[in-house]
Amino acid sequence: MEALPFLTRKSTTLEPFYVLAGDEAFLKRQVLRRLRDLALGEDPDESAVSAYAGEHAVFADVWDELQSLPLFAPRRVIVIDNADPFVSSYRSYLEKRIEKQSFSETGVLILDVKSWPANTRLAKMVDANRTIVCKAPAAYKLPQWCAEWTTAHHAKQLPLPAAQLLVDLVGADMGLLDQEILKLVIYIGDRSKIAPEDVDRLVGNSRTESAWKIFDLIGQGQTALALRFLQRLLEQGEEPMRLLGAFSSQLRKLAQATRLSLQGGSLQTALASAGIPPFALKSAEAQLRHLGRKRGVKLYDWLLELNLDLRGNSPLSETTLLERFLLRLAARP
């Protein structure tokens, strides 16, 4: 079962064993909170919740604790964090317990794993109601999720244009999106609707201006200054994924302008049609001329690659990935 449908269920029968599979930490936190509330109520006794590190957990210790009833709660909840090594070490033990249906009626065991191959015997033994896939929706679905999340959890409206701008600026990290939505809800106060102008003012201005400054420096051939500017932003605590959101917001416009210019018409007209404001047309034209049309049409692919690398596809540090991306933009065609 996917995490989002699980979270929107009005009623759920509590099972004694769950697997949370995937790499979206925000969804895992939400699912864990839901399972804990189902098991222990909304004001739980924290002594009834235990967490083990998967690389150090011993099955016998986990099992013994799972069987013991807590003093002040109806159940005991045990979470194995980073449970991939735990599953590898004790796969046969888990298979036997599932086969015999010998889990405690007063305990809930939750395995938090990144990988859960569906073709293994263990995965086939755990039915869909107990396997919750925690992966972020496709990027094009995130604005709709932001809008629905805002309504469900804050009773505010986030129209799709505002939601799309938010995703463009923040990126595809659901945890960061949730944080920014909360800030926006507080910012608008008693108003019922979050407008694109609110997103731009609260979330976008400083990052957009910073991104534009970096691209201006690159367009002027001042690569070293652009890298120092990036380093200063990171030292000041700016989140790499949020910087990626600001980069994406600007570079997608340049990519769109490139494609429009290839269809005919002036570059200025293409930039304006892509959403570049009048005061920024001159600098945007300089940036696009520096990139060249062949590289301009590749910006979408480069941004996608950087997004995936920042989310774990690359062993390089976030700083190195961002620097490498800027060097790619700065290289002469």
C-alpha cells in the first residue's frame, strides 16, 4: 500500500507487524505517528515505544521486549530504524514468525527499511496492508499534494498556481514543503487562501534573488565569485534542496525561453513569454547567450539529475554537487 492512501484512510485495523519501505523520511514520520496513535492513542505513554538501530539490534532482545506488556499502555510499539541490516541478519527468524503467525497480540513491530524487493520470500509473506511504501509522488503530482495537504491539515486553500510556485522554489522534498506550508499558513493569518504573491514574498524572494545573482555572475564569466557566493549561502545555513528549488524556478524559465526561441521570434520575446519580468530581461538574455541554445535545452535534464543526486543518487557531498552544477553552467559551449 502507498503511504498517502494509508494516511487518508478514515479507519484502519491495527496489525502486529508493519514494513515501511522507501526513502521519503517525511512520509515515514507521518506513517509512524499514525501507527503509534492507532496502537497507543493520541496521548501515548512514551515508555511503551522503543527504537532500535537496525545495525545493532538483536532479534532475541527485540522479540522478548515485544512480548512484554507495558505497565501503562495497552500495547508496546517497537521500531527498528534503518532495518535493512536487521532484515538481512534475521530474515529466517522473521519468516518463521510470520508463517506461524506468532506475533504478540499486545505488541506492534515496525521495520523501517529503504529496500524491500517484492520478489523475496519474506516480502511475499507480508501482505499489502502491512507493507507501506513511503516514496514521494512524482514531481508533477507534488503541487496537487501540497494543495490537499494544506486543506486537510490547516483548513486553508492553496490554489494550484501557488502550489506549483512553492514546489518550484522549495524542490521535491516533502518535509521542506510541509515546513514552508506551515510558515505560509501562519503568515496569512485569518485569510482563507494562500496566493502566489504570498509564496513569492515569503518563500521566494531571498532565494530567487540569490539564485539570480549567481547566474548573473556566471553569465558575466565570474565563476569564482559565483562559487564564493554559493559557499556563503551554505555557510549561512541555506538548505541545498531549497537552493535547488530557487535554481529550478529560474533555469526552467531559461529552458522554456530556449525552446520558444527555437520556434522563431526574438530572444527577448521568448524570455518574456517564459515568465521573465521586464526588469530582468537584459540579465536573463546575457545568461541564455552564455549558455547557448544547445545547452539551454538540456537544463531540464540537468536539473533532474541534480535533484536525484541531492536525494541520494550520488556519493558526493551536497556542496560538491551544487558546485559541480554551477561549473557545468559556467563552462563555455
